[in-house]
Amino acid sequence: MSKGIEEFENFWRRLDLSSRAPYIHPEDAGRLNPEDYPAFQFQVVPIPVLGNLRSAEAVILMLNAGYGDNDEAWAKAHPREHALMTEAQMANIRQQHSPADYPFYDFNPAFQTHPGVAYWKGGAKLAVKQRQMAKLRSVAHELQARWGLPLEQAHKVLAHKVAVLQWCPYRSRDFKRSGGLAALPSVRAALHLVRALVEENEKLVIVTRHVEAWGYEGSADSKGNLVVYDRKQGTSASLTLNSTGGKALLARLLRVGQTRKYVTPLQS
């Protein structure tokens, strides 16, 4: 068991999710004035991590999760799905999952209309037009082809074997101001986790966005289980099979799939 993951889990389990908004970690509360950060959406639960850190073979480092007009429109148009997704987000904060879950919930077919699906999976059925970034679509299709799986099964593999860690856990409409945030205990908890993951050398770590804030300078820092993007690469944060991170992610999943045969336990 990773000590870094255990400490990160314990930190986030101190957030009282039974209370009402604003949702701010108690250790951040005395240092974070919501009025100083109007772009941040404290009325929704934070997203420090997307996915299951324990089962993940790869952890992708990002800046913070967005929250825009599409998210608000989706919540109003799909109240039942919104409630279910909030439960999934809370499960990620607690890091409590079962094999039947989709810890990386944007791969859950029940949320096909959610804007996050457009960003990670692609093929989202959106009420408001939005670019389908589909960051992990090419990896999913390659797994489907290599392993002879239905695409939905490849998505389930990704839902359990890939996680996303955010530098700042609070969701925002934009991220133009980061001054003062680096001192937040929640940000330091994420940085501490990353250092532990790199040192433990058990998971692939891909640094895409905000590499300086994560403590790196660029691709020259890449080594072993660590892939760091340069500033130009970080602009798009591409994970296609033509990208450094996408290639490393696919290679990792193919390697562990052949040795650990983790596809079978995920089949229902």
C-alpha cells in the first residue's frame, strides 16, 4: 500500500461532505477567502482526484477541474444524473470504490450527456455545443483493437486503471489567478502525493498542465515512471498516440494487462 496515497486519502476524508456549501477543506478554510477567488465554484464539491488512486496504473496531473455554463445547464436538465454524479464525486473524495463502479466516472455510460465525457471520452450527447476533446479516445480504441474487447469494456478498464490528480481541487470557470493558492494545504497534499508516487515507482505519472507548479521544468525532468510535458505540449495536454504521454500510457496499460490480466475481473 502506498503511504503517499494513504496520507492523501486521510487528508480528504476530513472534508465534511454531509454539510452544505461552500465546500472548502477545513485546513484550507482559514487561508481561502471565497471573495478573493470569484471564479471558483464553492457551491459544488471539489474534485481533487478523478479515479481510483489505488487501482490506477497511471496518474495524469492537471491544473483544476472546470465548471462552466454547460455544467450548470446539464445539472438543471438532468437532475437525477447530476445527483448520481455528485455521489460519484464524493466517492472519489473518500476514495471508496467497488469493482462495479466507474471511479473515472466520465467513462460511465450513465453520464453520456455530461460535458466531462466530451473532454475525456468523446461522443458526448450534449445539449449545448462543445468541442469533443476526447483526450483518451485513441488509447481506448487501441486497447479495444489490441485486446479484442468491446469498446465499453476498454472504457471500463480506463475507468479503473487511469486517475487524474488536480493541482487545485476547487472547480472554476477560468483559472487566471493562482497567487496564494500554492500555500493551501490541499495543494501541498497533492504535491506531496506526486513526490511519493514518483519515489515509489509503482505507477506512471504524466505531468501535463502547470508543470512548474507541480515542481518540474519540462521534458528534461522525465525519467523512469515520470513523463513531464514541455510548455508547448502542456498547452494542448494531448494524450493521443502521437504524444509522449499517450504513448507511455498505452505501453503501461498493455504491459500490465499482459502480466496481471486485470481485464477479466472488470467484466460483469
